[in-house]
Amino acid sequence: VRRAEQLSAQGAREAQALLQQVFSHAGMGISVFDRQRRLLDWNNDVLGLTGIDPRLAQRGMPLETLLQDLAARGQYGRADRSVDVARRLAALQGAGSGVAQVRRPDGRLVEVRHNALPDGGMVLFHVDITDREARRRAAAEQQRMLALVLERTEQGFWFIDNALATTDANPAMCRMLGLE
């Protein structure tokens, strides 16, 4: 029995160590709150992505206190701080999951995902999506410019798929074919 208990304890320690490694090297900020929205655990990425004062990152710290501190330091802009904190807290209170994007004062765009835990707590995931959004905007702008060029050029463009079906044609090609 003693040997089985020792093996079980060793397995639990190894699982805990592995979980801590994953938590610390996930490549995103992760914070966990209990059902009363008190901070249980977090990794260092959370501090950099959220702007939370490292002195406030303590077990048992209420989420509302963290949000109030961020608001007081201008993290949410110049809006009414109490209203903004209440709105953000309400968005995180419900069961289930959600996604929000937060523009940081330094210009970074951080995606925040929250998921409810079975015990009533929640986990927050923070990811810097600044570069991804810049690439998305650049691709959309290129697509807009290409569409504009195709629409205004005098050259005809006729797009046909692999099944030899017409998928699109620009106005010049329609004029050439006598089509609207």
C-alpha cells in the first residue's frame, strides 16, 4: 500500500510539473480564476500582454481589482472607468466562452478568449494578434486594389474554373462579349 501511494504521489508530481511547463511555455498569456473571480494562477506572458502590475499578480486577487487598476492607468482609454470596468466584468461573468479584442495603449492588439470551467471558474487566454491583423488588413487592401484595377481597366478579364464554368468577368470583358 505504501509503495502504491508513493508511486501515485510521484505520478501526481510529474503530471503537475508537466502541466506547469505547458502553462509556462504555451506562447500565450493564461490566467485562471475561481468562481468568485479571484486569481488562482497565471503565467508571465499575462503580465506583458495585459499590462497588469506585477505587484497585483497575487493568488486571491479579485479580477475586478485588476481591471480597476488597468483602467486607472489608462489601459481602456478615457471612457468612464467605472462603467468600462463594470462592462468588462459583466462580459466575463456569464457561463460559456467569448472573445474580445483589446487595443493596448502601446498600439498592440490583444485577443482575449475566456472559457468557463466546470467548477464555475474561468480561464483567460491572451494572444498578441497585432501582426496577424496587420497582414489581414494588407491582404484586404491588396484585394480591394485588384478589384478596382479589374473594374476600371479597358482590358477584358474572364475567369473560368477547372470545370470550364465562368466564375467572373470584369466590365470590359462583358462589353466585349455584349453582356451586361
